[in-house]
Amino acid sequence: MTLAGPSRGQLRASGRDGHAASVSAGRRLLPASLVALIAAVGVLVVAATYTAGRLGYASSPWADSAYWFGQALIVAPVAARLLSRRQLGMGEAATIVVVLTVAEYLVKVCYSPTGFTFGDELMHWLSTTDILQTGKLFRPNDLLPISPLYPGLEEVTAALVSISGLSIFAAGLIVVGLAHLVYVLTLFLVFQLISDSHRIAGVAVLFYASNPLFQSFDSMFVYQTLALAFLGLTVLAAKHLASQKRTSDRGGWLTIAVLAAAATVVTHNVTSYFLVAVLEIITLGSLVARSRSSAAWASLLALAASAAFTSWIVFVAPATLSYVQPAVTGALQGFRDVLVGGHSSSPAMSVAVGPLGDQALSGVAVLSISMLLPVGWWQVWRRYRRQPWVMAMAIGSVSWYVVIAIRLFVANGSELAGRAGTFVYIPAGFIAALGVIRLTDNSLRWPVIRADVRRRAPLVVAVAVAGAVLFVFDGLANGWPPYWERLPGPHQVAGAERSVGPLEIALAQWAAEQLGPGNTFATDDGDFAVVGSYGDQNPIANDAYLYTSPAFTPSEVQQAAQQAIRYIAVDRRLSEALPASGSYFPGNDPGQYTRPLPLADLTKFNHVRDVARIYDSGDIVVYYLGQVDYAG
Amino acid sequence: MRGSQVDIAVSAAVAALACGAAAAGAPVAVTMVLGIALFAMPGYLLAQLLLGPRTAGLERALVAAGLAFIVPIAGGLALYTAGVPLRRSSWLAVLGGVSLAGDVALFLRRRAGRAAPFRWPWGKWQLPRWHAAAFGAAIVIAACGVGLARVGAAIQPQPRFTQLWLSTRGTSAGTVKIGVTNDEGHTVGYRLVLLSEGHKEAAWDVTLANAHTWQRTVPFNGKRSLTANLYRLPDLTTPYRYVDTNGDKAPGL
């Protein structure tokens, strides 16, 4: 036996035959149960550091260290079990994948345990609330206008809220938690089916978990989380369609594939594009591997998914085009600039800025995976070149380098590259897993190891485990929440989750009750999502000019009129601290702040005739512009 | 064969009980359990109908979960297209209806021998006691972690504040509403002084318990500006909060 996985006999016993797998897994569950126990302790430790952060230790080095210790308790045993030389059953591998996914999801829950606080989650909370209050779909959402046009997540959550009596928050946690688990397990199953090794499948999922969005966007109350579950299900069904020999079995899987593809389209636009791309890549891989059946089924499903999302855009969600166009045009322009002039029109090297340690971690991880992929390709060529889906993974993993190029050279490339990570890590994780298992196997054959394999092989495994932990830590460090809000804590000026507190929620609830819905509001970054969701107002971007000038000049009055601004929310705390994110305001914030905003710039509206000061909670004041004579 | 239809009987019972509990206005603890069960049922039944007997348990569970999500999506769209509001009764009808239809279809297929009878998924799967204990302990510890995080969020020091506001929403013409909400965490005494063009018009002494609101509608004729100064007793020198029309037009909508 090698580190790569069990022998063919063991595979037969534990892979294809579910019953035999269960029995063998039952005999070997100790490691998985211990892994679960240690991971649970890790969740407890992280929860304790979050509590410490809330009690005033958010910037404490020991709290930060304790957070990473808790994460190590979650990740390291999982990596150790998947990469160790001990026999690993199918049930055990699946259990370990469940432990990793659930533990990281609970860490995310512990970050905001009493309500949604992340901006995107609040946007979908608003769409769900609209469905529950009006009983109708496709109600406008000023915060995220595209969201009501893709109502899958909101429909599912509204249904569960309606029939169970749970709150939107509780029902949302159940829906996205389950959807996230379904997605990760479908990935695991697909990896297992195509590699015929549950160890490779488990390690591939471990690599996938190093995706910076794994613990955030992929498991938040956002439409992508549910759509990913449908994407996974479609791909799993496509795999079965290609390998089923009995027509009667195909009927069921075809129905599941079509339903899941349609549900992807209804739930999230971007995921539906990637679903088509995934199916096309599978078609390509199948053609390269000369598997007509696989190519036919994948291309048929790609065609069906394309027809579904085209129809949806044409008949239901035409606004999608204007929503997607800026990002696509920007990326294409960036590429064109790179090809023509050698660099993007915007500053190149738009990598995320963070502490040096996080950047170094990111660099090492990117470099390591970039080097592992060729090793994985070599493995594909040696062992899997007749297997269409593995070929597809190899082809798809080239996107890893494309994304790196986007990140480095295209304007706003970090954002695009980050969002693509969810999909790029699927083939890249699988091929990297092939690479790392090959390297560890090769290491075991080195004379220096073979001379005392019982004592020295664990060292090889330890190095592999350390590398895997490093990859996952990179994803956590450079994902969400950002380093300046890694631990929850006191209010942060113009921040993210830490800007959502009782003061902001009180403002939002007052606006909803006393002003009615849909008023155009100017706010800073911190209040933006809360006012738009809990307040049901229409917060607008590009409003920095209202806060950064010493006087409310006629030209600013005109600009406010053009934006139809009725209310301005002013948070005096903007004069007390620099913004953690670098910008105070949504949209075209001038940035480059060296000191907090002058208080006089924020309070200037107190003295403007016909600008009413209608709300005062101490730190937050609301002004009404409706009386200003816009004609000048 | 009686045992082979247990799942059908259970799902039919769940659908009936969930609808009954909703109609009877049962407590949330009851509707929560029945609602979640009803939510899962259509996915389970459709998975039983669509998948062959050789499909492994994990795959079957994943497909069931995925289909459980798909049913309300498709059902919601169908209801919306038909002009039926998406209320509790319509969701119950969709999920209960699909469950019962699935029950009938599965029953008929099993009778015709075209679907496998029900078997407990963990049949011969035996988990040694101490492994089960370890998993149980893991669940308890993780739940404690979530509980600790909730406690941490509850005891987190938060700013205490008072809201003072003006609004014309829901008032008759020529009036404006003034409100005070106490979020200081304890009972607070205030004095609210109303000024018109800088001249005192009225004053109120208000004692508010935490999380309580006081509001009063006052005349606002639109000819003179209005200012409301809120003092937090005993300090009557510096306004604690103030609002101001800054002109002679009514604020608000």
C-alpha cells in the first residue's frame, strides 16, 4: 500500500459497495470520532476568542493566537487523518469531510451568532422579508437589485420560515448550512468517483477548503451558497449519467440533473454561467479522452443549462446584463490593456493589501499550488489520461494561472480573482491533491526514508500535513472577515460586521417606521447595508462629497438633487477614527485618508437653512434635504 | 411488507400533522419540528422515486436534500405564476401536496415491484459505544461553542443612547410628531423643551423605562421654525439631544 490510497481490493471493498463500506467504516471510526472531538474543541476555542474580542480583546495578540490555535485544532487532525498512512475507509473519509465543513461553518455562525451582520447577507434578508410580507416574488430591492430576480434562496427560506415559525436568521442558517454541506459532499463524491480513491477525494476537498471564500461567501446567507449545492448536484448527476449502463437508472439521474441545473439558474446568475463552463470543460476533457458517452451527456446538459439561463435572462431577469456588464467589460479592458500596452490602465499588482505575514502566507500558498499542479498533471498523464473527468479537471486547473494573471495585472483583479476562487479551486484542488499525494509517495521511496520507514515516514506525513494546514490558514487569513475584523469586537468606523451595532440598527428601524420604505439615503460605508436592509431605505453610493467638504455649496446641492437624496445620515464617529477598510464611503471614496474627517465637515448641515435635523441619537444624526430649494 | 411502507406512513402523517398544527395555531416548538420534517419530506420521497436501489446512502441523502430545496423553488414560482400569494397556507399546500403525491407514487411503484422497499439506512452499521460517545461529546462541545458565542454577543458592552426625532408620518396636516426612545439600559428622566423661533412653546418631563418610547403630536403651522431640546435630568443646562426644522416647512415625507 502507498500513501496515495488503498489497493484495488480495498477500493472495491470500501468504494463502490456502499454496504461493505459502512461495515468497514464502522470498525475504523475511532480516528474520525477523535477528529470530530478535537475539531469541536477547536470550535469552542474559536468561540472563546470571539467572546474575548467582544469583551475588548479584539486587538490582543494572545486572542489572535488563540484564534489560530482553535483553527489548528480543526484543520490539523483532519489533514493528518486524510494524509496519514493508516487505512482510510469511504465512510471515514466522508465523515472527516463532514467534520471539516461543519466545524468551519460553526466558526462562521459563532462570528455572528444572533443575527446577520454581513452586508450581502442583509441584502438577501431584505429580499426574504419582502416575500414574507407581501407574499410576492420579484419585489424591488434597492440594496441588491439583482437579488429578487434570482429568488431561489429567498423562496426556500421563506417557505421554511412560513411552515416552521422559525426566524429568518434561524431558517437561513439551516438552509445555507445544509446547502454548504451538500455542495462539499457532492464535490467529495465526484472526486471519489473519478479518482476511484476516497483519500484523493478527501485531500482534494481539503485543498478546496483553502479557497478564501470557503468559510465566507460559500457558506453565508447569500444566493451563491444555495446555487453551489445545485451545481454540485448537477455535476454529480452528469457523472452518473455518463457511467450508468442501465437506461432505467439514467432516467432518474437525468431528471435530477435537469432540475438541479434549472434551480441553479433560478438561484444565482454567476453560478449558472460557471455551471455551463464546468459542463463544457467536462465535454472537452471527454473528447480528449475519447469518451463519447461522457462528452454527449455533458454537452447535452451544458446546452440545457445555457438554454435555461438564456431564457431566464430574456424573460425574467433582463437587468442581469447591465449588472454583469461592468465587471466583464472591466476585465476584458484590463486584459486588452495588458496585451497592448503591457499593463492595465489601473495600477497593476492589485493584490490584496494586508499584514506582511498574511501576504507572505498568500504568496507561499499560491506558489506552492502553482508548483503542485504540474506534478498533478504528470500524474494525470501517467494514470488517468483515459479518464474523461480527470482530463477535464486537468484542463480546468489551467484556470488557476489565468486567475493569478487577472489578480496581478487586471484592474480590480483581486475582486474578480477572489470571486472566481470558488470555482477555480474545484479542478485546482483535485489536481493539487494528485500532486501532493504523488510527492509524498515518492518521498517514502527515498533511500533515506526507506532505511527506517517506520520512524521517518511520519516525518513525511507531518510535512504534508503542515503544508495542508498552511494552505487552509492562507484561505482563512486572506478571506473574510478581513484581518482588521478577524475577531468580532467594538464598533469599527466604516467597517463591515463590526459596524453593525445597536445604534445603527436603531437608526434603521426608526427610518423604516417613521419615514416609510424606499427613501434615498446618503450614508457612510458602515451604515449602508443596515439602513438598506433593516431600514428598507435606498442607500446610494458616491456620496463622499457630502461629508468631506467644509460647506454645503450650491454645486453640492445640485449634485444631491441629481441623486435625488432626501436624507443624510451622519455618524460623528467618522471624526474619531480612520476607516479600517481604507474608505469611509461607498462608491467613489477619495481614500488616502491620513486623519479622521473634521467634525465641522460632518456637522455643517446643522446650520443650513431648510435642512431639517430630524433624528439625533448622539453619534448618529439624520438630516432631511427635502426642503432645500434644488432649483437654487 | 408492512414494515417496508413505514417511510410512506411517516411522511403522510407529518404532512397531515404539520397542516393541522398550522391550522390550530400550535406553539412554535411544535410547528418548528413538524415544519422542518415537512420541508424534508418531498426531497426524500422524490429521491426514493428517482434513484435506483443500488444508489449509495450518502448519494441518496445528498439528492434528497437537493430536491428538498428544489421543491419550494419550483412550487413558489408556480404559485406566483398562478397569482397565489406565498403565505403559510400556500407553502403548506405545496409541500404537503408534493409529499402526499410522492407517497402515492412511491406506494404504487413499490406495489408494482419497481421501487425498493424501505430499509433503515444504517441496517447493519454498528458504531462502537465509545466512538458514539466521542461523536456525542463533539456535538455537545460544538453546541457549547455556539452557546458561548451567543452569550458573548449578549454581554458585549454596547453603546447606550437615547433617540430624539421628528416625523410627519401618520400625522394630520399642520402637525408634527416628536418622539423620544430610551435605549440607555435603565430608566431615565428627561425634560423635553419645545421652541418656536427660539421661544419656549411647551415643556414635558418624561420618565422612560429602558426600550420605551414617548411621543407627542404638536401643531406646526409652517410659518415658524421648530426646535426640540431634550435634557437628561438633572442636567438642564446643555441639551442632551436636539432636533430642528431649520426652516418653516414640515420635515418628513
